[in-house]
Amino acid sequence: MHELSPPAALSRRRLLAGAALALPALAAPPAARAQEAALRLCQSTALTGPLGDLGSAMHQGAQAAFAAINARGGIHGRQIELQTLDDGYEVPRALANLDTFLAESDCFALFNCMGTPMVEAMLPKVKDSGIPFFAPFTGGQLSRIPGARQVFNIRASYAEEAAKCVQHLATLGMQRIAVVYQNNTFGQEVFEGARKAMEQAGLPAARTATVENNAADAAAAAQKMADANAEAVLVGLAGKPALEFIKAFRPLRPGVTPYALSVLGTTANVKALGSQAKGLVVSQVMPLPTNTIIPVVRDFQAAWKAAGQQAEPSHLALEGYINARVFSEALQRAGKNPTRAAFIDATWTLRKMDLGGFEINASVPERNASRFVELTLVNREGRFVR
């Protein structure tokens, strides 16, 4: 994905990564554009930096969806444009991007902003502004705020992913489950989700270990987990701590399967793990992007191809696509020339909405609209399979 940060001589506002500009052949005819101004969404995400591959994939998936929608005439005759600024997965840059967006009166909503630390830092200003904050990319409870109707979460939570892993292991008859988790809010949420699920399943309390954000104690945690004599290990780690732990643990207990969360489920992470990735189980909050039996996956692949994307479809690209589809449905329901308030009201009418094998069911702000979680396995070729 090419860098989207604008040159110094250009206004940041004019850097539009919208589908109508990226794919001019699919845009509405000039007469239609003259009649209805495009509706502009704003996104701060990582297009470069340590998680640039994640942010780029989601961005490309969303663009593919908006391009397909714009090619059909947009929503109520209006094209959708997505302005994306790169934050490199850095909180100060994300906050600067947010200030830019909030200063521009034609920024209708914030869309799919990425990363728990960035989302947490952005939320106070977002809540004060009243701007819709649609589909933030985090499974953390911090964005699932009681009463905050402007914040609309789609993806399943980290706690729900952990519970799915535990339920699967309990079904297999496993009793000795260990949990290694990051020594931060993310890790605590994973552990709490696992603990509650183990309690409900009548399983013994888990042996645990923690890993610091700098991964300095990952090898020590791996040894502790190896000594726990567990039948499976739930890995509530992300980024470097996850990679370093798995690399250290697997040679110590090659017969014990690590179960990781979707934050580890990327092609880049699988490549980084090399041979240690084979047999790893990863929970996913989106369907398998190659499973064309599912109608929404077929739609996604068609839009992906039409957008001319060369990269292999991924769970993250599918997530961006689905987020864009859900946004567009809420916008459709908000009526012609919608206000922010009308759009926010419309998001909460999205109940039992079937995109074709993926259901959206809005209830209350403290709950995500999707509870989809499935387990995937990394095969010998380094691909995710069900």
C-alpha cells in the first residue's frame, strides 16, 4: 500500500482516498456529482509502521466496498468518499489526524479508526464533538460505552474470542488450560473472558503467566507455561510479545497447541513465525475470506477483483469491506441529506441484518453488533483453514 500522507505543499484535507477518486471509471457522471455533493468519511489508521499491513488491508477492503456502491449510484444519489490519514500506529499522530478531521465541517463521520491505544486516546474528543465513531478497530471494552450511542462497534470483543477458544477446548474434553496474557488492559480482558468461560464450563482455574509489552520476559513466560503441564495454552498476547512467546514455547512443548486471538491472525505474523506457525489455532471475528460458499464473501471477492487489488484477500480486508457495507446500510436508512443525529439513530435500527452469512444485530452501545467468532488453523502452507 502506498503512503497516503500528503506532501507539505498540499492541504491534508485534499488527500482523498475515496473510491470515487481511486476508481474514476466507476464514479458517478459529472451531472450527478454536480447535483449531489459527495459524503465524506474520515479515517485515521496505520498505513505504515509496525501494523501497517493490518491498516492497509482494512482500508483496501473498505475502498472496494465503497467503489462498488458508488458504481451503482452511491447512497440516495450521493457518492461516498473516504479520506484516510496515516498515523503509523502512533497515538500523537492519530490525535493530530483527529484534530484535522474535527476542524473540517464536511467530515460527516469517523470510520474504522484503528488500534486500541489510538481509539482510547481519541474517545474523549470524539464524545465531546458528537461526531459518529463508526466501527473502531478494537475488541476492547473501552469503546463499548454504556449510553454512548455515537460509538458503533461491530467486531466481536476480545473476551468473546477468548470464551470461544475455551468453549472449544471444553468440548474436546480438555481440563488443563493455561493462559498467558499481556500485562495491560488488552491482556486483562482476554484473561477475564477466559476465566469466566472456564468457570461456566466447570473447568479448573487456569495456570497463568504474563508478558510485558516489550516482550523482555516472553521466554520466562514460555518456560512457566511449559512447566504447567497444560493440554492447551490460550495466548492473550499481541505483536512482539505474541511472536516471541510462541517462538520460545513451541520447541519446549511441541505437542501442545497454542490458541491465539484475531490480532495474531495476519499473513505477516504467520510469516514471522515461520515453521512455528503450523498448527496454530487462531480465533477470527470475520468469516474465512476464501470461503465462497458464504454470500458476503462472494460479494467481497467480486468487489476486491473489480477494484483491481493484487493482494491476497484477508480477514482484515473482509472486515473493512463489511464495515463499509454496514455503514452504507445505516446511511441508506438515515434518508436523503442525513444529519449526524439521523445517521446515529439509523445505526441502532440495524437488527437481524443479514449481509449474506454475516449478521449485524445492534442492541445497546456497550455491546458489539456482531458476535461472530470462528476458529481457524494455520496449515502446512501457512494459510488459514477452518
